[in-house]
Amino acid sequence: MAVIIDGKKVAKEILQNLADETVFMSPAPGLAVIIVGDDPASKIYVSSKKKKASELGFNSIVVELPESVSQSELLAKIEELNDDEKINAILVQMPLPKHLDKNTIIEKINPIKDVDCFHPYNVGKIATGDKPYVYPCTPKGIIRLLEYYDIAVEGKHAVVIGRSNIVGRPMAQMLLNMNATVTICHSRTKNLADITRTADILICAAGKANLVTSDMVKDGVVVVDVGMNRNSSGKLCGDVDFSAVEKKASYITPVPGGVGPMTICSLMVNTVDLHKIQKNDKYS
Ligand code: NAD
């Protein structure tokens, strides 16, 4: 039976330490989240980010813009936040309405305030094995979990299922930078099971319930399940058939309670890190 990686517990510890550190920070770390339109899932994500930031005493603002906002209005808002010294971290909640050009909008964020690590400057830093200002929240949270449980990465075969800019790609590059041997799988990959069976560390970020079954993993594998899906009875589940895979794995993250709490935790840590970087950069 696998050790269940307790993301909730690890995130709580990290956030407690962060609260102890930030309580005396003046000015308080500032996080601005921009949300465009009324997508219900996005609204829930944004409100939980605001709630967590407020609990930590951050200067936390949410900029709500209508679905009809023009590209130039949104860019002007980002520029205003770039210039606002009380705001250290800017996040534009995705997805954006189709009439807005995502890449242009991301590139408008000052890379030193790019709390999600989406700006090409920061993405390029990871791709070249250099350090971005801060790492993307979900992969960063996963690395923290591996470190917390003393799971070595160097020399291991890490298989990442998914190649999105938010999870799969940066995750693969970060594992490569930690000297893993990395294979990236995606929707066009042939013989997925043949590849996953060779994984020492398997990161599942496809968003497909029950994609990974126990015949697809080897004994002793470390499984990190990023997926957030609803099963046929509406219950939250990951990409992995947890009850069967758990019997073969050495470590496994549950859904919920694994990667999810670490993502929001990383967002808070990143906000504080950007605050420190900007203080050293500009104000000292
Ligand atoms: P995405 O849809 O942008 O990307 C999914 C990736 O999976 C794609 O690269 C696709 O090629 C690949 N894929 C899809 N079906 C596949 C298949 N059958 N075999 C192999 N690869 C396949 O999604 P995303 O934004 O990267 O998110 C992935 C999942 O992780 C979603 O369920 C999402 O809700 C979840 N997520 C969770 C957190 C968290 O904090 N827990 C954070 C981000 C995303």
C-alpha cells in the first residue's frame, strides 16, 4: 500500500509559516486577480484565491471586468497594476473570452509581477534551465510535495501526461532541470500504457477520469494526480483509478487533498516572493 501524500497538511504547514513571516511585512504583499466575464468555475477559483490572500493579511484585490471588455481596456488595466507599487503580483484568470488575445495580455504583465509564471520571459527562463522570478503554481506545489516526502528526482524516469502551458510543459521542464529523465505524453501519444509502465514518477495532468489504471503502472511508482474531474456520480476525482493504483504505488496523491491545496499555497508563496524581489530590486 502506498503512502498517501497529504497535500492539505503540507499546504497548511507552509501557509502557517508564511503567515508568521508576513504578519510584520509592511507594506503587505499585494495580489491583484483580474477576472473577465461570469464563468462560474473561474469565479469560484478567484474567490478562493482572494479569501486565502485576505486571511494572510495581503492587500488582495479582484478586478472584475465585463465579458465585453476590449483588449485595449484590459491592457490599460494591466498597465495600471504594473505601475501600482502596492501590487506585487498580477494574475489574469483563464480562460479569457475568445475576442481577447491571451498571449498579448500575458505579455503585458511585467515579468517581475507575473505570479503564474506565464510570461515568455519567465517561461523562457525555465526552458533554458535558468530561474524565473517565480515558478508556476501547480508544478511548484508538486515539487514541494516531492521534497517534503523526500522523494528523489535525479536520475528517475519521470513521465508527465499533459503538455499544457499551466501544468504539463513547465512540470516536465522543472523535472528535467532537477536531472530527471523526462518523457512527455499527450493526446496524440501512441501506446500510452507502454510509456507509463516505465515511469518511476508519473505526473497525470490530462483532465480525464480513470485515464490511468493499475495495469499502466509498475510496482513502486510515485503517482501525482493533478486531474480535477467529476465522475459519473458527480464526485470530484483525478485522472487515476486511485483505489487500484494505490495498491502498486509507493506514494500517491489523492483527489481531493493532494495537488489542489498546494496550487493555491504556491500562489501565496509566490506573491510574498515577488514582494521580496521587488523590494530588493526597486525600493532598497
Ligand atoms: P488542458 O486541457 O489544457 O491539457 C490537458 C493535456 O492532457 C493536453 O496536453 C492533452 O494533450 C493531454 N491529454 C488529454 N487527453 C489525453 C489522453 N487521453 N492521453 C494522454 N494525454 C491526454 O488541461 P490542464 O489545464 O493542463 O489541466 C489538466 C487537469 O488538471 C484538469 O483536470 C485540470 O482541472 C487539472 N488542474 C488541477 C490543478 C490543481 O491545482 N489541482 C491545477 C491546474 C489544472
